[in-house]
Amino acid sequence: MEPSTFWRDPVWPEEVELQNDLSPSEWILPRLLPWGSGQGTRVASIVPAGFPAYVRVLHPARRTEPDPEVTWRNVDVTWREVADWSGRVYHSGMQFGALSAPIPAVTGPSPFNQDPWEGRLFPNDCHALFSALAKWTTTPDACWLGIWEGWGTFGYPRSMSFTQPEDPEVRRMGTELVEIAASLHSAPRFEHPGRNYLLAKAPCRAVCELGRPPLDVTPSLVWPTDLAWCVGTEIDFDSTLVAASEACAEVLLSDHRLEAVVVQPESRLDIGGDVINPQVGG
């Protein structure tokens, strides 16, 4: 496939505007619960406390299957399917590593061969989530994106030094990546515990555009100007958190495109948060 058809052109989406004024992000930090020191990482350590409802959107696992047209294809596998196979307990605080470790009586083949992505949403899940959330804000054309500074594709040229320099299209995109990296390096950051973020502004419809190659990035935080909801995709988590109204949460929970469960702001979602399923090797 030609780079121009596989990669976004231009590489950085035009509707995603990097910001120098960080003041739109200042409301979040005072509403975050502390984490660490035996407390683990709680829901409201990632997205702010004070919302009526919280939803955990589970990133699907995947398996590859033969396909007559493209040799093979990826098929999404829900956590529910994994639990049905493994014999573990499906619950709001489950951890995929524990959930996917089969009990001794299991004999059938695993339904997945790829773990859920951490820190990123698959494009179809990202579009499903933000197309739904766009209907629950009065400012769908004005969303704020907190973008973690540490993505490898922000450090070009190291991340793509293995590509074909003789290809003029690759060279052109490589030049653009170098310019993007320089721009991001000099941009201001807002700080949360253990994380630094760039701030950008975009309409809801463009939030997922950073996820196209070669950037392959999901914003770690997204909220609309009217603060109707806040989305957190923590870089070490294989699920995405949404703080919202009860009505909005109900819509997400019933959306067939997403696998979602109710959580509480104090719910612990780090590896020690699953107190029902034993950890691997436990």
C-alpha cells in the first residue's frame, strides 16, 4: 500500500490545534484523587471527581482469522467472551491479565491471540465513543485534548529510521514528522501526577484523527468546553474511563459498539484492583 493512502496526509490533522494557553486544563487537577502509596490508581485519579456517573469502556482483545480476500483479518474479542472461556469472574474491577488466565478445568483454545491495547483505542472504538459523546455536549465543536508527551512517534526520526529513504513520499512525510517533533518539543505542558500533557483543541469529530498512522495516538484526556463529560485513556490501562451524567452513561452502557461497565470514582483499576480473580501465579 502506498504511504499516501495508508498514512494521514497531512500527518498532523488540520482540525487539531496545539495550544499555548493551558488554562482550559486547570479545572481537572484539583478534582483528581491521589494515587499510589497503597491506594492504587482509582478511577478519579485519572478523570475528575464530582460527576454523577462513571463508565469503564473495555478495550477489546483480538484474534486473527483467515480471510479469502486479505489473507487474514482481526476480529474483536470482548472481555465477556474471555471470561466465558477462562472461567474467571466478569466484574467492574477485573484486570485482563487475571481474567484471561484460565482455571485448571479449561481445555478449549483461547478465543484471542492479541491482548487489548494499553493507552490507545482501536479506531472503530474511538469513533464509536466520541460520536456518542458528541450528542451529550452543547459544545461538540470545541473539545480539549490532553496528549501525553511520551509517545514514540513524537520523537521522530528515531521511530521511523528503518523506512525507505529513497521513496520521495516517505521522505516528504519524514520531513513533516521532524517538524512536528520540533513543534511538540517546544510546546508547553500541563502536569498531573506522573504525567505531562500537551494541550490541543479540536471538534469531537476530529478527536480520533491522531490515531491514524504514522502518529497512532489516542489523547489521554478529552473534555468539551461545557465540561459535560471527561474521557481518560491512561497510558498504562487497557480501558478508557468516562465521567459523565447518568443519562449519558446509560447511553454508553447500552451502545452495542462498546463493551462498558459501571465503576465508582473510588474504584481501583490498577493491577491490584481485581480482588476477585487471582493474579497470574497467585
